[in-house]
Amino acid sequence: MLSQDFTLPKQLEYLSAKPFPHICLKNMWNQEQLSNVASSVEDFDDWDGEKKFYGSIGKRWCSDRSKLPEAVLSFIDYANSPKFLKKLESITGEKGLIPDPFLEGGGVHSTSSGGFLKMHVDFNWQATLKVYRRLNLLVYLNSDWSEDWGGELKLGVKSHDSPLEISKVIFPHMNTTVLFTTDENSFHGQPDPLGCPKGINRNSIALYYYIAQPRSLNSVDVRVGTDYVTTEGQKISHFRKFFFWLRNL
């Protein structure tokens, strides 16, 4: 499913990227095949659920393989194949990558007008497989996306009590792929409410890759949930979470 023009980027480009190792790839996938995937997602309406809490509003998801369209399943199976895993390892320097057949937290995502996803760092432990999360792969499926609508993915860095510093912005245009290392410092999100017209959604496929052991002997504590922060970099406490939830009822 890769485009014939796709060439592997240099590992140094990935590892030296700021604010944390990542790369944004344009037109990585065969356009016709990805357009079929995008069309099937646009027509899809059998969602597992929709986020309605302090960290995210208006974000629908489906990680149930039995419900996903055939074109989406074919794409996911290719992206989880040994052939593609070797390409990811070549780009990132990671070894022994493991895909997630359960698509925990991943699969198809679709955010409607007014929706958002606060800046956050992801869970790092997949309890079913008992493996550590290392990579996120996001593939955007939005034809004719206007940047006036917002919806940009933001990457940021935060140290101690300092404000969160956004240092990379990526718009969700069709056939834009973002690959990044996920750890306790990889803050990312789409924190501003979408300004797209009603009936237009911000669609993507999200896939996560794991390793069977901690990345170092001094690995961070196991994190099975998502840690959210405000755009000012303040961690959302339980009290702040409850207040935010009430405000958005």
C-alpha cells in the first residue's frame, strides 16, 4: 500500500527531531488505496463510543475489528505486517516491534465540529499483551481540509513546572502520516475545538507499536491511563478534571 515514490527517511532525521523523536511524511501511501480507506471511514457509523469528558469532547472511535470496513482492515493488516514493521524499525532505530491485534486505544478515530483532544502523554503499558508502548503511527484521511478549521496536531515539551512549549504543528491533510516515539515526555494533542462545518469530521487511523521489555533498566513507572495537561502545561488534577467535566456537560 506504500506509494511507489516513498523512500525511507534517514534514522538521524527521526531521532534528531524536536521536541521528541518523530517524523511527518507526506504522500507515503498509495493515493487511490488510501482514498478508498478514507471513503469507507467517512461512511462508517458503527462507533464503539464517543469521548465526552475533560480530556476529549466529540472524538468517536472504533477498535473492534469485527465492525471495521474491509478497506480499513486491509490497511491495518499491512501496517502491522512484518514487512512494514521492519520499515518502522529502520526509521526509528527501535528493535523487536510488536503490533497490537486488539487495537487498544487505536483503530479509527473521528472528531466532529467543536471536538478536541487535550495535550497528553499516552499509556505506556498494554496489559493484555503485557508489553511496553514505544511508537504511535497516525494517518490522516481528510480530503480538502481547510487549515482555517484548525484541527492541527500539536507536539510539545514540558520540564518540571515550566509551561508546555508547543514546537511542532501538523495539519491533518489527506495522506499525511505522523510517526513518533511515545514516552513520559511526548506531549501531543489537538487541544483547540475544531472549527470545521457540521457534518465534516477530522478522520484518522491510529496504530501503536510495542516492545517486550522496558527501554532501559531505569524505565518509568507503568502507566495504564492517559495523563492530560492544559495548554499552559498544568497537569489536570482529579478536582480540575471533575470541574472540567461539569463545565462541558
